[in-house]
Amino acid sequence: MCPAGAPGTGSRLGAGPLSPASTAVTPATVPNTPVIGTSTQGAVEGTLTANALWSAPIAPPTPANGGSAILGYTITAYNAATGVVLQTVAVGANIPAAGRSFIFGSSAPVQFDAVANNAIGASVASAKSIAVTPR
């Protein structure tokens, strides 16, 4: 009799049949990139504002959320002329397609991008939005 655990060993009755193959599993990954919308100017009177609009990542590749629920988004506002980051805001994922109003200290044109976040990590940033002048 062969020692237990030796290659090719089975029970005293011999090796049994192989078990069926398991179902293929794809590990979760970061989400796909969210889709940036068209930025809009804020209200005509009052504080200088501009609005960032985005929507959830889309497939392919499937699944768009990377196999792990989207936990939120990170929205960044940039000076459109210099690319300098002006503000970064974390937003919850309770709204699948969303918008966020930003308050600015000047009327210099701005652009936005969006990043989707899940338990695995952060997506690639979306393309930057068109430039918009806060008002």
C-alpha cells in the first residue's frame, strides 16, 4: 500500500472518479469608466456655479461595475485653461445617473471628470467634460 498523500494513491479500493469541473469564476475588478455628460452653467443670479453631469459605467466589458457594486463616484473640477484641480468631491452611488453643482470663486471656465469606485478600487477617469463658464 502507498503512503497517504502519495501521487496516484486512492483508498484501499483504488482511485475514485474525478469530480465534475467547477463553474468558471471571474474575479471582481474595478468598474468601467463612467460617462461624463455635458456640463452646464449655474443659475443666472447668485453664487458662481457650474454643474457636472455623469452616468454610471456601461458595458462592454460586462459587467460594467466590475463584478462589485458601485459604492460612489469621485467628481473633479479643473480649470479648463490650466488643468489645475479646483475641487474634488465624493458622491454616493444612490442615484445611477447624477449631477452635482459646484461653487467657484471666479468665472474662469471649468471642466469636470468622473471616477467610479467599488470595493476593488477606482475606475479610470472619464474624459473631461466640455468647458463651461460658471455663472
